[in-house]
Amino acid sequence: MAVSCQSLPEVRRSIIGQTLIFASLTLLLSWSCPALGKKKLYIGALFPMSGGWPGGQACLPSAQMALDLVNKRTDILPEYELELIHYDSMCDPGEATKLLYDLLYTEPIKMVLMPGCSSVSTLVAEAARMWNLIVLSYGSSSPALSNRQRFPTFFRTHPSATLHNPTRVQLFQKWKWTKIATIQQTTEVFTSTLDDLEARTKEAGIEISVRQSFLTDPAPAVKNLKRQDARIIVGLFYETEARKVFCEVYKEKLYGKKYVWFLIGWYADNWFKIKDPSINCTVEQMTEAVEGHVTTEIVMLNPETVRGASNLTSQEFLNQLMSKLGGKNPEETGGFQEAPLAYDAVWALALALNKTVGPLKAKGRRLEDFNYNNRDITAEIYRALNTSSFEGVSGHVVFDAQGSRMAWTLIEQLQGGSYKKIGYFDSTKGNLSWYGNDKWIGEYIQNSQPYLNNMTAVGCMMALAAVFPLGLDGHHIHRKQFPVVCQFRLWLLGLGFSLAYGSMFTKIWWVHTVFTKKDDKKEKRKHLEPWKLYATVGVLLVIDVLSLMIWQIVDPLHITVEKFVREAPKGDLDVLIQPLLEHCSSDKMNTWLGVVYGYKGLLLLLGIFLAYETKSISTEKINDHRAVGMAIYNVSVLCMITAPVTMILSSQQDASFAFASLAIVFSVYITLVVLFVPKMRRLITRGEWQSDTQETMKTQGSSTNNNDEEKSRQLERENKELQKIIQEVQVLFCYAVGIASVPNAVILCSRYSICS
């Protein structure tokens, strides 16, 4: 049966029948129209739809979304309906004064006021105490609003700007910095933020050694930072002034690895690339100056996929908000970032009002009894808001003693011209957690030039594969197929050597080329272009391919048989045994071997020289070049021993095969262990890599000498580990050669000082 909410059917029956029908219709009306009979509670709001911060453009639709959901819920304020009465404050205190008067002196009575920007909130919150009104803001960050004596009934879901400070202090302590510097724009919000930071650092035993400020021109302040040798610098200024500051930073060379800048995270991502007529620095200069700085930013959208009080995830909320905005560009919609805070502000208010219903009923009071002279109802709403704790689309909503929202802080760093997340700080629990250890490890691996490492691994696999055809002879394959096996051995060894050794040689060559140039040329070449590395390996590979093709075409390998002295078997048999040994050979075998050994021998010697020259160089572009140098040392020694020994032992098939195959296996083993085991260890023990990363960040702010000493100690430890591994492998190699009944090999090992 369908009943209209607008009219009741006329019933003409007996009085008893009329009564029964009226009761039934009343019941049906209450089911069909749930809002019927609900008492309205009014919220007075000021949404800045224009002006300096037009945050109402997204915050108003967001608040209306929350009101719609709250009013549909039967478990929250079931007897009440919330209604929003709002005006455009234009983020102007003067305009807000007139609108506040209208809200207070026109019916109906408003239970709560919801202003937006800080300047308007300051005015509203200071006046609200005279009317016993609770003020709940969604977009105010001024630290001055945390003054409970001045603003006794003020709450905000937008955290105070001082919330950045606990995060900064945590980072200072984590990286063991005891002395920092600050530079600020002289406005109330930054001055109060810096006063709070100074109090927190003093409590943590950290000294603010330099404190600079400026009104419009930051040049003198930046020069003073340089003069005072400031290294860890906290900057507090608006985006426009940030461009002025970093233009001066570029001019004073107050950037690079010796400096760490901490900035505010709510600038536009491309703030340093925006053309600004007030500065005379290019985009390239600005990009160079800001590289590596750290930002802290309040998390305004829950990063976790959880369903909170509204039963919406943060992503579902965004989707609904985008639909309500009608396809407007979020970047051009004021307050889009703060919209989750406005949404959660309505939910915080609804949950608080719902919490007051029971205590008020026990006192014989109701929410609808509120008036501007009733302090008891205001006190109950205050207590309920003060104890709020729920999951919202902006994260966990909880207020501190000053009524300010406590929230997570996102820590980012500008890396390669774009911001990368590096961690979170939870101010409610005091937990500092690093973001994505895989990213740090990925950067470490990326800086070791992984494509070259892949080439090394492929080359090693090809060299290992050559061991199998080395062991084949006429007993295993037909004589007609033997020339194919001969060519297969040659190509596998040749190309395997070019890929494995060539990629390692390329790394060492590049490091040596860059860091042995003059300073003016060095800076130009420090920007590593990977294609040049690959091209170098390609050239070495092409030389090998061409030489092997010419050899194969001009003087192809074929099978030759070496005859030995006939032997008489034991017994009385009237036979003699003719020992034969099959070789892969060509008409001018010695000439070709001389060319190949000479060319590759020069590469080996040059590689040893470059590895020695670059042993004390540190570079992040190729961060494993020392391990590559160690691998080159050992591969070169093994190759220089194996080549002549196998030629000497060519008539001793078993010994020759054993020596050549073991040399290949151990050289490949050493290379793979030295290059890849450290990377695998970092992947497995991620916490250790995180510590290394934090240690690197910590030393950025210290002097260059301390930084070099720390790197030197770390490199020394790594070198000792690598030498130990290599020594064990070499001893094993020499021992294996001894088992293969080649006593001369032991003498050669000792002569080249690779056995102990």
C-alpha cells in the first residue's frame, strides 16, 4: 500500500473506524517519511567561495555529502535532522563580521558555527564565547588558534601548522642533528610556528644556532645563513617567497650534499618551475637549488583503505565528491585538498551531538532546548567533541587539549625534480615509519646500472655454458659435427667474455674518465647518460663478433688429430695401441690466438689499471664500481694464468680440460659473488639498508670531512669482506687444480701470488 506524504485520504466512517484508520496511517507515514516529525538542529557555516582561499568550492559540497548521510542514519541522532545555513565569507574578516551578525541575530538559533580560513576563524572563535557557541573549523591552520584562554570553545579538523614541528624534531633526533638554523617570513603564522619549534627543539636538546627572518627581500637573511655556516635549515614562508629564497640560495651556493633544507609541503608540486617576474633565476637554476630538500605535509586523505564512521573509504569519498562537483578540475577547485577535513568535521559534530543526547536526557534537557544563554548544553557538546575518536576519510580524527586535530604527517623529498614519499609520522602515537623500503633498495640497485649487471650475468652464463662443449670429443659426437662444436666453444667464450668483462670494464672506464678530468669538465660529465655505457659494451661486442666472423670465414676451425707413441698393452696380445688426441685447430691457429690474446690481454691490463686508479673514488651514479674493480683483478689474474697454462698442457687432455673449466667456473663464481651477493644481502636485510639510508641522510648535514671519513670506513669494511671471499675462492681453485694432477699449476699460482 502506498501512502502520500503530502495528503491524507478523507475517511468517512464511524468514530471508532476513523480512529483506527488514523492510527494506521500515522504509522505508515512514519515509515514512508522518516524525516517527518524530526526536530531540526541548525549549523551556521561560513564557506569562502571566493577571496584569498576559496576553499568553500569543494568543502561545501563535501559537508553537504556528510549531512545527507548523517540524516539518513537511524543510529545517529535518530530524533533530529541537521541543517546547514551557510554564507560566503570570501575569506575576509570584515565580510565575516557582517555575516556572523546575521547568523546570530536571525532565526533559527544555531547550535554550532563552522568557519573556514584562519583569519575568519579567529574572529568567529573569539566572539563565539559570548554566545556560548562551539566553533568547529575545517580549514584553519594558524597556531594562534590553539590558545585555549583566547578561544575556549574552538575545535578544528585541520591540524595546526605546528604539527609539522614534532615531525621535524623526530627527524633531527633520528639523524642525530644537534644544531639547526631557521629562516622565516615575518607573518604571524610562521612566527608562532617557529616559536613552537624552538620550544620543542630546546626540550629535545637541539640548538637553533641561527634564526633569520625577512619581510619581502630574503637576500640578506640567506647571506647570513651562509656566513654562519648553516647546514640544516628549516624554511617557513609562503610559496611566492619560497621562489625568492631559493633564487638567493642558488646565488650563494647554499645547496648540495652539505646542506639539508626543510620546507612546508603544501606548495604546488612544480612551484620552483613557475615563472616569477620577481626573481632573476632560470628554471634550471631553481631546479638545481631545490634538489634534495625535505618537506613535511599534513595527511588530509587517509592513505589506508579502511571504512570509518561514514562507511566510506577515502577513494570512494573522492569518487562521490568528483561526481558532486560535476567534473570540475580538482586543481582548479578551491579547497579540494581540504574537502576530507570538512567532511569529517560534519561527522565529528554529528557523533558528538549524538553522544550528548543521553547525558542531557539524564539532566532533563534536550538538544532542541539550546539557546545562547545555556552553558550546560554547550559544556556537554564540548566534552563530547573533546573526546572524539573515530576513523574518517582524512584519517583518524582526534583532538588535542587545545582543540587542534592530531593527524599523520607525510615526509617527502625532492628527487630528480619530483617529490617522492619517504615516510610518515603519526603524531597520535609518536611513530615515525619509513615509506617503501623497496623504493630505497630499488634506487640502490638502479644506481649500480642494472642493465650492465644483467649483461655481466648473461656473459657469465655463456662462459659457463662453454664448459660443456670443452669436454666433448669424438667419443661423444660424430667427427663431422666436431667443427661445429669447435666454433660453438669459440663463440661462447668470446661473446661471454665480451659481455661479462666488457660491462665491468665500461663501468670502471666511465668512473675513471669522469673523475680524472679537470673540475670544469668534470661537472659537465657527471650527468651520466646510460646509452653511452651500453654503446661502449656494444663496441667491444662488435669487435669480437667481427674478429670471430673473419676467423671463421678466412681460416675456419676443423678437427686435427695428434698421434702419440704407440703403447703395448699388458699381456701377450700381439697388438699395439695408437693414442690419438683430437684438437680444434686451424691453419694459422697461433696467429689468430696471438691476435685474440693480445687484444683481450690489453683490455685486462687496462682494466686492472683503471680499477686501481678508481679504488678511492666515491660516486652514486655507479655505486658498485669498487666491487667491479675487485672482480676485474681476479678475472684478469685467472685469465692471464689460464691462457698460457692451457697452451702448455694442450697435449694433456684431462689436465687441460680441468684447468680451463675450473678457471672459467671460479672466475664466473667470483664475479657473481662480488657483484650480486651484496645486493642480495641488502634485499634480504631491508632494515639494514634502511639504516644505511638514514645514516646517509644524517651525514649530509655534517661537514665534508666527516662525510668522507664515514664513507671510507664503510668502504674499508666492504673491501675486507670481499677480499676474504676472494681469498677463499682462490685457495679452493688452487686446491682443485692440485687434485687435477697438474703440479705446475701450484707453482704458477704461487708465482702470481694468488694462493696462500
